[in-house]
Amino acid sequence: MVRFKHRYLLCEVVSDDPRCRLSLDDRVLGGLVRDTIARMHGTFGAAACSIGFAVRYLNAYTGIVLLRCRKEFYQLVWSALPFITYLENKGHRYPCFLNTLHVGGTIRTCQKFLIQYNRRQLLILLQNCTDEGEREAIQKSVTSCLLEEEPGEEDLSDGGDEEAAEAME
């Protein structure tokens, strides 16, 4: 049995209209990306990218989208993303574009990049804020997204210490 390798494209939906992000739907966005690939790369691109293509994660509030596609054809998907200029949903057409933030081999690497990206964005906001109340709220947000040791690693180290203490008694 052969395992199919995938690539994950972490994108951000950028729009002036805040209603654009709130009207995001994974099926609509997936269909829009498929249509754009077919328009840019023809039937070969549409057929190659349709196998294994999926919208794995969508956050309507932040506009973050995680797209999954086959490793061999991720460049076709990547090259078609700049040609998405609008989002059409429920009869409304919103101008927007997709900004590709990261391309990774696993969802975990994309999550790690997203944490670092959000932290950098919060630090930029911290430098630009003028009010002391805003500054404290942003500092609290920055400290909340610091990377900490994973719970699984802590459990292993704690369990080992207890066993060692019991063995010494």
C-alpha cells in the first residue's frame, strides 16, 4: 500500500469588507479554488488538483484557510490562488484575495507557523498602539500565545519523577 503525500497551504483571506470573511463557507471556497484552477490550468490542472483537494480548516473570524492537495500538484494550486479576486456567496459578490502565508507538509507545521505569525502581528500592533489600555490588552494576548511545553511531554517527565521517588523509598 502506498501512502499519498500531501501539502498544506495556509492562506489568509484579505478583504476591505468585513462581511466577506463572515460569509466564508468551506464548500464555496473549495469550489472557487477548483474553478480558478480549471480557468488557469485547464482540464489537466482541474483533474490533477481535484484528487485529494480539500479545505481542511476555515476560520471565518480571522480569515485563515488551510487547503490540502497532493504533493505533486501543490504548485498548480499555489499558482492559481492569486487569480481569486472575489468571493461570491448567497448572491453577494465581495472583492478579496488570498494571501499564501505558508506551505507545509503537515497540519502541525502550519499550526506552529500560524502561532508565530499571529505573535509577530500582535507585536506590530503593540508598537503602533497609542492608548495604555490597548497596550495592556495586546501584551496579554502576546503572552497567551507563547509556546509552552506540550502536555504529553510534561506528563512523561512528571511520571518518571514519581516513579523514581517511589523506588528510592
